[in-house]
Amino acid sequence: MEHEAEALGYAVIFIGSDPHAEPFYLARGAERVGSVLPGRMLPLLRFDVSAAAAKR
């Protein structure tokens, strides 16, 4: 995911995640910043593409 985003020039990706997929994205370096639908458990995650690229 981060390689394609970096190639396209994105610095940040926002992900509306399935609740069961949230641990996968968190393990990749995303952080939870809210919910997609208020009142419903759909995590909104932020992934910093530049930070991920710097760690490689």
C-alpha cells in the first residue's frame, strides 16, 4: 500500500477500516484518528506514507 501511495506522491492516506482489519493497519504503522460513521464502529485510520518511507 505505502509503495504505491509514495509513487503517486501521497504523504498521508486515510483508511475507513473494517473493525476486524484495524489491527492489521495499526501493525503497519497507521494510527486511529476517529470513526467513519458517528455512532457506528468503523475506524478511521491515518497512515503517514512519508514516515513509512523514511523507516525503509
